[in-house]
Amino acid sequence: MTLFEGLDLTDTIAAISTPIGMGGIGVVRLSGPMAHTLCQEIFRPKPHSSPVSHRKMILGDLITPETREIIDEVFAIFMFAPHTYTCEDMVEIQCHSGRVVLERILKLVLKEGARLAGPGEFTLRAYLNGRIDLTQAEGVIEVIQAQSEASLKMAQKQLHGKIRDAIDALLDPINQILMYMEADLDFSEDTGMDFSKNWQEIWGRSWQGLIRDMDHLMEGFATCQMVREGFEVVIIGPPNVGKSSILNRFVGKDRAIVTEVPGTTRDFIEEGILIQGIPFRIVDTAGLRPSSDPVERIGTEQSLHKKSQADLVLLVIDGSKPLSREETSLFRKVERGKTIVALNKCDLPLKISQNTVRSNLPKDIPVVELSAKTGENWERLIHLLVEMIHTRDISPDISTLIPINQRHYQLLQKAKTALERLNRGLRRGVEEVFLSQDLWEAKRALEAITGKAHSDDILSEIFRNFCVGK
């Protein structure tokens, strides 16, 4: 069952569009054919108010029709189709924020005939009514979920149609080629006209550019994901060296359990933070040591897997104890350019020097003495993390990125594969009817990105991430 199955998209819908809680203003939003009529039944403008007009705020009281009880003094904004967010008649009621007043207003409009909106249903209607494409609908949630300035800038690009523009530029030559190819298949025998030269000429001058432009879009995917989700920093090391204490200091609270008993962390714990405007995901992992405990072995395997996938690795060792064989073994497996070694517990007498640690490491691996308990040298660790991000070879430049996501990437790859198969077939003399199928496959994949072609499952997957009211 899809997310919107059973919902009548011609209903008038309503929802609270602001977070419930103490605040200055709350908003209840309505959209649909009865939005204006419904609100006029429960809204009484103040004397001498201006008549209702498009997008004009009108001060008045919201009342219960039966008792004439005033619920709240509000501003009502009436908006007329098609010049609205959903392309339908809309009303936004701006009231005092607070759980009781917002819920009373919502219950009232539902009683008067509106239906509670589904997750993202206002934006779904904007998409289905042609105001935005599917990538812009995704851009709405990207803006809401942006965790940094960089991710907000990328989301704004998406919201303003940059992905759509890039996909339309790819579709232009494909549509031209397909037009001549279909004409050749359908009419060449009847008319005696040869359209194959037309489409092959366009193909010859455009296919390499199409592949290059698709590659350019896909090359930025990894960077887009890092900007959206944050750079993953995986904390690894033997048990009881202070990994969980380091996580807790990063996030500023007791997120992980810290005890004197080794092996407290069996699974990984992940928290997102901002450091100097850069989003990071800090991951605390199970301690690395040989064990006969099957749960602990699984934790160790997960830790090693997270380490291999991480953007940065923080290898933690206990500086208050002599260097162990397990730690020496870990040193031989560190990766240059993504690893920092933290010599923890420097608030205690150190039994290991930085020189000893460096002598067991590959060159250019940064080492920092610190105390997760007291915060000593913490700023040095932060500086190293940020410095490693800034010196990484991230290509292309974020300011030039078209912000594609996983769904876009997979569809671009599908379109590219179809075009490459077409080109191989053309060289081998494959019949035109089969070549046209490859071109149609590429076209459908690209159109699925912007939503010119879509399925209910795709819409459900996208809109289930929205809150009710957007």
C-alpha cells in the first residue's frame, strides 16, 4: 500500500504547519476547493477590515459557529488558485502558538469539513498540479533538513530547479534523435524518405557530450552526500581507551555509557554535530580485540567495516598504559590522509610518548595528546579534523555542484548505460528498432528524475520523509 493510497486528492485538506510548542506564531494551513468557504464560516474580520483579496492579511477572530465563542485573534490570509503553493485555493491562519490553541483550530476546521493532510500532501499537490517538478519537491525537504550553510545552498539550488534544467538539457538532443528515429521506423517505407541520416548526424555530434555531462553530474554525488549528511568520523581502538568519552565530549552530553569495564560498547553509536559550520557524523564503535564472545566479534566486524567506509578515522589509544601488541597491529593498518591518532588520558602520567607512537606509524599521520575527561588539547583535535576536511581533494567545487541524490544518481547511471549500449549497437549494425528501445530507456530514466514519469511507490518513498503540514 502506497503512502497516499485511499486519499482523495480533491479533498480540502488542513494541517498545523509550525512545530507545536511555546512560541509567538503558529500556522494552520488549508488547501482545496472548500478552503475559502470553510474559513469564512469560522472567521470574523474586525470592523472596517478590507475585503478579502489575494494574499492580503486580515485581522479577525476565529470562532466556533454554534456558540460564537472566540478561540483566538488571528490573521487570515486568503490565496486564490492557481497562484498558490498548491495551485489550489488556500488559506493560512496565523494564530498564537501553543499546543491547545493550534489543536483547537485544527479540530474546528476538520469538523467543518476539511480532511487532515497526509505527510507532504501540500507539496505533493504542488507537484501533481505542475507548479514544481519532483526534484524541486525533494528540494523542499532538503531545505528543511539542511544542517549547514553549504547544505542549505545546495538545497536552494534544487528548490529553484537547477537539477531540472540540467536534465532538460540532456533530454533536448535525445528527444530530437528519437523524433527522427521514430519517423524513420514508422514512415520511411511509405514515403521513401530516409530519416536515419538525420538522427545519426545528431547522435554523432551529441552523444559524447551527453555522456560527459552525465558523468559530471554523477561525479559530484559523493561530495553532495558528504555535504548533506556530514563527514563521517569513526572512532576506533581497543576497549576501554576512552572512545565513548570522546564521543560524549564531541556531542556535549553523555550519549554513550562510560564505565571501567572493557567492551561496554557492542554496537556503534552515531551522532551528528556542527564544527565550525561543517557537518560531521561522529561514530563510536565497539572495541577492537580478540574475543570468543559472538556478540563482541560481531561488534568488532562492524567497527572494521565502518572504518573502511569512513571519511575520517580517529584511532584512540590509552596513553597511560604501555603500547600493546593490538595497538601496534592497528598502527600498521592506518590510512594516510584520513586518520588521526589520539593519545588519550594525558591527564594521567603518560607511559607512551608521541615519538614512540610516530615511530610505529606511516609518515604524516597526525598524533595528538588529549584528555577526553578534562578537555585538555581538545581544540587541537578539532583543528586537525577541520584541517583534514579543508585539505581533502573534494572535486568538483561545491559552488559548481548540481546537487543530485541517490535516486538521481541511479537513474543517471541507467540512462548512461542505455546510451552506451545504443552506441555499441550502432557500430555493430544492430537494427534500428532495438536501438530505439535503448534511447527510450534513457529518456524514461531521465524523465523519472524530474517526475515526468513517476510511480506511486517513488512518490511514497519521497513524501514519507515530509512532515504533515508541508
